[in-house]
Amino acid sequence: MERTVVLITGCSSGIGQHLALRLASDPSRSFKVYATLRDLRAQGPLWEAARARGCPPDSLETLQLDVRDSDSVAAARARVTEGRVDVLVCNAGRGLLGPLEAHAASAVSSVLDVNVAGTVRTLQAFLPDMKRRRSGRVLVTGSMGGLMGLPFNAVYCASKFAIEGLCESLAVLLPPFGIHVSLIECGPVRTAFQDKLEGGPGGALDCTDAQTRHLFSLYQRHCERVFRETAQDPEEVTEVFLTALRAPQPALRYFSTERFLPLARLRLDDLSGRSFVAAMQRAVFADESAEAGAGGLGAPEPGAPPATPQ
């Protein structure tokens, strides 16, 4: 039986690593997985987990791939011994958290380069062969930060909004070639993503005003509560990737959780944005409203979703 060849970017930790292990250890033995990492020196934990899960020796390989470098992407593609990739998973990404004015230009450029340009480079490398073969699937790790603007995540959200437009455009174009594009929209996930934020958590806060620093501290408390109460395990999220991978007619979007959908729908129901902005303020800055009393921003709506990205 010919196996499905899957190449995944960003496998040093988190969703990418868990997805690689899930596919490589699948009881059907129907997947050959190429787990790619920017730095192969970080592959140790992946192989330790593979041995612990009993992955067959020929089900998993690691490749060096840096989405910031077109030559690196091309070199990884050339090392796929089957000569084809059936499923491409664009998962590599970086976060950036804090007031906009606190971010160094280099941090902004880095996040946009990895999240947006890096995804484009990867797609440019692998789509032509899929189009020639008239077959392929592309899964992209999305985020609730690509569906709605989140305070103190302006650049990260900008990058994820761009990915939404990129994938939606391709989803319209590619079905005549037998290629389907799906976004896996993730809420908060328990990974090392938050520990790898570009520029650290918050950036140069000393260059912002006191009120912004106060609001940022409220946002951090909000995030801590959300991750403590509602964050998903990566294993749960990888099953959503498998649902998209195996669907006969894949959808454009799959959601790892429905918790944030009320706010997403609110953006569409009131295109002026007023309802969404007011609801997001209530959801995120509830502590501020409690301190300010009746004149504050108000309490969060019942069942309000967490306002923090994957």
C-alpha cells in the first residue's frame, strides 16, 4: 500500500511535533512523515517521544527547513525520497505580545517574515508539483487571532489575518487542480508557544505610558486565567488536523474549539465593528470594569470566549 507522504514545518515542539508523532505512530501505518525543524539540534525530544510511542523506524524522518530561507525550503523538498508530498502542513510560526510601540522593528519584521512570508515561500515550493500531479492537501495552522483582533497582539493578528486571506484565496483557486486548502483554527493550546514570543513577553514596556502598562497587566491576568481554565492539549488539536486530512471534501476552516465562535460571529453580524469592540473590551478588561464600578467597561458576556491566541 502506498503511504501518504506528509511534510510538516515547525516540529521542534508544540502542535507540529505532536502531529508528526500522531501520524507516524498511526496504527494504519499509512503515513510517511517528514518532520522539519529550523535547527536540527532541537530534534532530540521528537525522537525520544517517537521511541516512546513505538513509531515504526521508516515512518518518520527529520529534515532541516527554515521557512525564512527559500533555499532551505527547496533543499528540504529535494530530500523527500518519494519525490512527492501529498499533504503539506504549514505550521511554523512566531508570536509577538505587548503594546505596539514597545516592539522593536526587528521583532515585527521577524514575525511577519516567519508567519506570512515563510508560509508563502513554503507554498511556492510545494504547490507546483501538487498542481502537476492534480492532487494534494494543504493544512495551515490558523488561530483565533486570525479571525478577530486581540489587544496587545496587533502584529501577530496582522500576520494571521494575512494567512486567512492567503488560504481563502487559494481555496477558491486550487480545487480544479485536485488540491484542497484547510485552516485549522486553534484557540489556546498548552505548548511552548508562549515561551518563544519574539522579543519576550511585552517588549520594551518602559517606553509606554502608565495606562497602557496597566491595561497590559490586566490582559496578562486574563491570559493566565484562560490558559489555566480552557487551554487544550496538543493531542486534542492534532485530531482536528486528522479530520481535515481524511475528509473526502475538506472544508476551508476547522475549529479546535467552538468557544470563541460567538465573538467571530459578532464581527460578521455587525460589520460596523462596534458590537465586537465593545464585547472584546468587556471580555478582556473585566478586572478593569470591576475596579471602575458602574462607569467601567462592563462585565463579560455570559460564555464570552477567551481573548488570547494560540
